[in-house]
Amino acid sequence: MIRAGKERTMTFFTRRKLTQTASLEEQLRIQEALAAQGIASSAGAGSTGRAMERRARLGGAAGRDVFYTLYVHKNDYDRAAHLLDGLRRGR
């Protein structure tokens, strides 16, 4: 978890999903931008059921089937969403 600014405890009930991406680089870029604005975030990685099945059969990692979910505290969601929109528009 990248922490910034005022510390807030994020639990399942106090966090809100901001975005999901398939790129680790994009996930880190977004988290760094959030931290620069004092917005704490956390990330989780997941995989599709099909990817897990393929990995079990082939014994290899299917990196392109991994996705990253970014969460922010629900009280910071509006600011974080505005920042994310600006990042995606190139501002």
C-alpha cells in the first residue's frame, strides 16, 4: 500500500474501487500520482478463472491475464476519480 498524507485505515467497508488495469506500470503510475496528492491507496492483483486453469494445466504464468485493482478510501474517492480522469486525458 502506498500511503500519503493523513493516515486513514482502509478496511473492506471504508474502501472504494477506483479502477482496474492489466498493466503493472499503469497501476504504479496511478498510485504515485495519488500519493503526490495526499491520497492513500491500496492495490490487489487478481486473475481470471480461465487464466488460473491454464496456469494449472501448463505450469506457467499467464501474465497478460493478471489484473490490478486500485482502491482508495471512500471519502477520497471523488478527488481520486478526478485525478484519474486527468491522468487519462494527459493533464
